[in-house]
Amino acid sequence: MTAYLAVREMSVEREKNGFRFSLHIPHLDVCPGQTLAILGQSGCGKSTLLDLLALVLKPTRAQEFSLLPGTGSRLDLTTAAPSVLASVRSSEIGYVLQSGGLLSFLNVRDNIILPGKLAGLPANALHKRLDSLAERLGIADQLGKKPQHLSGGQRQRAAIARALVHTPKLVFADEPTAAVDQVTASEIFGIFQDIVKEMRTALVVVSHDVSLARRFADRVATFTIERRQNAVTSTLVENEQGQAA
């Protein structure tokens, strides 16, 4: 399967108060229609990895970091101009934050539709897409409310709809079910996975719930940690198939 996002020998290094943290990704392919679960202990670099892959953080070095956008021509993300990276983020990527990240001054409908507006999508098609996702995610009757009037599960469902409304090729989710109970988490994972497979979107999800992530993921990656004096190196290792494979 052709990788939508390809990484080879990529790393990022951070240093603060004499302490150095290094995150190393030797090899990673993110493929359409697949869910990749990232598991690991606190502080191993899971959120840093998502920020790298989502083009929020720039790598220190990379042998390859490339994307296959809708144009069909592979894009080298290490040399792309900031304006190109911004365009990729707005059109090709969806992001679900752990907190949901919904804007409190907008109602749910306007929160969900915002990425589509920023991407310049036609209003009619965008609203049709929004209504379909809201119905599928069980929040069609919540669209007129402000986020603070929703339950935790409803906020996460709205955040998922927002990440998918502009039909991105790549979706990142950072602990998307951390604030909900086990039953709701399972429901959210299941709906999320079904939609991603139907859309042929690639999903990368960081989760604290190991059993849940393995159950819904096609592939699973974890980290090996090397500790030295005043330094930690965390290396991503894809080491198993998920139960959904």
C-alpha cells in the first residue's frame, strides 16, 4: 500500500536547563484507511510526535519526510515553504485535541464548520457534510449549543466532526477519549474508525487506553527509552498489528 505520509530517520531535539530530550522515528508509513495507534508512558514524546507529523513542529533532521497530497505528486515536507505547509495543514490534515479544543464563543455548528470555511470549501457541500457527520456521531440535536453546555462525550464527538468535515487525508487524535467513560470511549473509537475507513483517511491516534487502542487499530507503535545523565532518547518502534488489521 502506498504511504500517504512517509518518514525515514527523522528526529527532533529539545534542550532546557541542561537537559536534552531527543525523539527519533527511524521508519514510519501512514497509510490511507488505516488506524495507527501510538502508545507509551507519559513523557515519552507521544504529543511531540503528533506535532511533528501534523506540521506544527519542525524536525531537527530527516532523511525523508514526505506527503502524497491530492495533486498526486509527493511533497518533500523538509524543504516546503511555510505557505505550502500552511496550505497542507488546512486542507489535508484534521486534528482532535485531548480537550476537544472547541471555541467557547461559537456554537457547535460553527465550531465544526470552521476548518471547511478556512479551506475555502463551497458552503452548500460543507453544510451537507456537517449535517451528515453530526447525524452519524449522534450530535445533530446539539448543533445550536455552545460547547460548555455539552457533555464530555458530546464535545469529543463535535471535535471529531470538526476534524473530518473538510475530508482531510490525514487525521491526528491526541487522547480523544481521555475525558469520557469506557463505554463512551468505545463508541467514539468505533464510529471514528468506521468513518475513517469509509473516507480512506489515515488516522494516527495517541491513547492512554492500551486495550481499547489495540482493539480498534490496524497497527500499533510504542517507544523504547534510553536514559543517560541529563539526556533521554525516545525511539518510535512499530511492533505489532492491532486487532482491526
